[in-house]
Amino acid sequence: QVQLVESGGGLVQAGGSLRLSCAASGRTFNQRGMGWFRQAPGKERQFVVGISCGGLSTRYLDSVKGRFYGSRDNAKNALYLQMNSLNAEDTAVYYCAAASACGYSTRANEYDYWGQGTQVTVSS
């Protein structure tokens, strides 16, 4: 079992930045691909970024490319999401998720473990 806890969300003005963190328990973190997803009210859970177990392979949602940067620190069992140039469409609950293997997926139902989420609200 992997426990994931997100933090760093909050209220930010459009154009601002936030850095989200995901702390993972367990000893298999470095064997799992990780993902950040987000879900706005009335919307499906949306893939934001995936990162492989070693942190070298990433994939981003088109609308966040060049603005968001995902990374991981396996020594700290931590996943990060640096979000820059935020806009109103970024408002959502952000979740980190752990896959069963080294790779990542864009499909939420292919991840085994999820955090509780952290709210990001971008005001205009």
C-alpha cells in the first residue's frame, strides 16, 4: 500500500505561481510511475503530467506545456508540480497518483493509489 498526501494548494491570482508537493509513504516509490491529475466541478478527472520512476520521461497535458513542470525526488519519496502563469482554467482539485509499474499513463483508471487532493483556485 502507498499513501500519498498532497500539499501546496491555495488561492492565487491569474498569472501567479504555485508549487504542489506530494509526499509518499512506503518503500516502492522509486519503482512507480507517478502522475498529477486535476478535477474541476462537473468535469472528468484530467491528466496533467506523468513522470516515470526515474524522473527522466515526462508527458504533459497540451494546455500546461511550458507552464507546468513535474519532477520527483526519489530520495525524499516526493513528487512536485511547479505551476506558473496560472489561469482560471487551472482551477481544480489536484491529485497525485502512483502507478503499478515504472511507466506512467494518461488514464486515471490505470493508477493504483491516489492522494486526497489539494485545492488550487485561480482568481481573475
